[in-house]
Amino acid sequence: MNLAQLRRMSYDEVAKCNKCGFCLPNCPVYLAEGKESSAPRGRNAITRAVIEGRLEWSPEIEKSIFSCLGCGACTAACFPKVKTKDLVFRDRECLVGEGLYPKIADRVVRFLEEKHNISDDDNQERAEWQEMMGDMPEGALEKERADVIFFVGCVASFFPMAQKIPVNMARILRKAGVDFTVLGGEEWCCGFPLIGTGMPDKMKGLMEHNIKKVEEVGAKSVVFTCPSCYHTWKSLYQLPGVELYHSSQMLHRMVQDGLIKPKEMKVTVTYHDPCDLGRNSGVFQEPRQVLKAIPGLKLVELAHNQMLSMCCGGGGNVEMVNPELSAMVARMKLQEIADTKADMVVSSCQQCLRTIATRARREKQNLVVKDLTELVFEAIE
Ligand code: SF4
Ligand code: SF4
């Protein structure tokens, strides 16, 4: 994207920012770093100054623009509802055009082009987590035709800490009698990481491949345990007639239809809203309803929840570019979780699970972190 395109697409939006600063206490990066250049207001001022020709792109601006988590919490606190996240992501596209971007992004692009996943593994290894199912023949989850495709996503496919998420989701789907398949090595990254790197123009091949697979399988729905895959498909994939669900929505439906019947669990949990599921996709109630359907479970809310929920630190590719900043945000999240005195934190996202659990371990905290799928499977076993 060049400056003229940025001006055309962003100027009216950024001009809505009246510099009031109401967004500041909502921005985890500003809370962590305390700098105006880390704040939504500061980023908007930079965008406007560049568009108006008062400022030139520079490495300092690159640092500011690539340290946004894309969490959208600023917009939730903003009266004119300035879409700072979208402005920041368009700035990134412009910065990429200037060669000003974290060069680690080039590796991600290469992995996606050559291996179709973010971890540079052979894409056939996507099926590795199925070995943890234990109780079924190899390949039993991969069928040529099915009503539902379970799209696993790169993180849950390749990162051992998150692999129990697809294992539990697949067990629940089987138990509920859903006719589903996974794509195994034929699942390609949804393209979401390219949005955060400022290179969404490179997503086309990935999206076309995944859409073709849905058509070949003849699926009526696709379910995602990853909120970012779900959000990306919802907003960018053209699939008329195919329903897209996040796992929490499908679990909610299964509970309502009596396909799964949770048993009693005497436990107090708090729920962390993943940014791409809650604020960015509007799914707040379904995961809570599923938790409330477990008899004996007590749900206590975090101080910042739903629209005002605080990111875990794992968003916007910040973990890749600035791991220390990501860790600072995760520490704030840990404190908020500890303040609830809950027995465990439940979320509905492999990246939140990884970020929160990793930070807790590094801080030597005995925090129990579960994905909703894990808790539900325990409740119906
Ligand atoms: S982004 Fe919204 S809340 Fe923040 S300074 Fe601008 S107008 Fe105020
Ligand atoms: S999207 Fe999140 S990290 Fe980025 S400016 Fe807004 S509140 Fe801050």
C-alpha cells in the first residue's frame, strides 16, 4: 500500500480521533510501556501526521506501529469509535512498502509459501495430534466427505502445549455423533499471520486452497477452535451457504440440543475473552453459557471482561517482534486472574492458553489454564 492509498482509506477514520485519551487506560501496551507512542492516541497522531505530510515513515514509527496487539480494546473505550487497530494494520501495509518492518516476518512468509504453516514443519505433520487420541485407527478422522470440517489451525496442530485442544474437540464431536472430518496435511494456514505482518496481499493462495477443500468435502459447516482462524474466515473468506462456527458456539448448540450432558464439577473458574473471539467477533455469551451449563461450576468474572477484556499479550504478532512487551502484558493478565481467586482460568483460544500458561510457568505460578474444550470433555466423560 502506498501513501496515496493510505490517505484514501484511513484519513476520514483517523480524523475522528479527538485526542481525548479515554482509550489510554484500556490499551495494554500503553499500560505496560507508559509512552504516548505506544498509546492508541499516539499511534493515531502518527498516522495522521504521516498522511498530512508532517512526518515521514521512520524506524521509530515502525517500532510504534508494530507493537500494537490488535486487540481492539481502545475502540471499546472510544466515543467516536475510532478503529485504531484497522488503522495500525493499514499503516503496517504501508511500512512494508517502505521496507520498514520486522524482518522476522520474511521467515513467516517463506514458511507459509513453502510449507503452508507457521512453524516450518512438513505440513503432513498437522495430523500429529491425532496420535494422542489413542482409541481409534490411524486416519479415522480424515474422510473424503462430511457435514462438518474441523479446521484445527497452525498453533494447535504444531505446538505440543496446544495439541490437547484438537484432541478434546475431536473427542467431543465424536461423542456428540457429529459427521465431521479434519483436513490433515490438506489444511493450509488461514492466512491470519499475514494480516499482522502487513502483508495481507499474500493470503490469496492460502484462502483459495482452503475454500477448494471445503467445496471438495461438501461440508455445510466449518468449526474452528482458533478465534483468529474463525475471525479471518468470517471476514475474508467467500463461502456462500457454508456456516462458520467457533468451537464455543458449537459446544453451546450441542448443550442446548442435549447432544452433550455435562456432569457436576465443583470448581470456581474465571473466563478470559480472547480478543478475536469476543471483541473482534462478538462471541461473548456462548462460552459463558457452556460454562454455566456445568452443574456446580461457579463463574467469576475478571475485572476487565467482555468488551473491556484485556489481551493476554499474544496478539498482533507482538510476541514474535517484541517478546518482552508480550510478557509484560501477560504478567498484567496473570495478576488480574489471581485477583479473582478462581481455581482456574478457562479460555477458548490456543494462543491465549499458550501465552498465559507459558508466562505462569516462567513466573513460577501454579496456575491451571484450560481451553473450554478440555473442561467440557472432562465434564462429559
Ligand atoms: S482513539 Fe478515541 S479514545 Fe483514544 S484519543 Fe482518539 S478519540 Fe479519544
Ligand atoms: S488495538 Fe490494543 S494494543 Fe493496539 S492500540 Fe488498541 S488497545 Fe492498544
